[in-house]
Amino acid sequence: MKPRLNPVCKKGERNLYCLYYGDCLDHAVNHRWRHWNCSECSYKFTQEVVNAVRTVDDSNIFYELPPSFSAEVWHTFD
């Protein structure tokens, strides 16, 4: 059975330790939400142990972004 996730499109607190945090984050990104929270989710108080932390040996990480994204980011710094 698939869990019933319920992220909300507004500023607020998120439960970073929820087992389904990544799924809600994907949902928010796919819907292009600037803010989201866990206020109406039945898993908002769930605490799961996070076993994997991604690390990178290279301190000079380069990410290639689409031009539309980088233009939007630079606009916020003007």
C-alpha cells in the first residue's frame, strides 16, 4: 500500500527525518513550489534513522544548470 503523503504548498516546518521526505520533496519540485511544509501530513512526527549520508571527495563540485534556472537565481540577487 502506498503511503498517503500530504505536503502543503506554503512556508512552514518540514520533518527532515521522515522516511517519505524525499518523495514529498520530489512532489514539491515537480510542482515548482517555492515553499512547502508537512503541517497536514500524517507522517509529520515520524522519526526514521538516516543511514546514508552522501559525501563527495572533490571540494570543487560543478553543477551544470539550465539557463532559465540560473537567470532566475541571479535575478534574486540583483
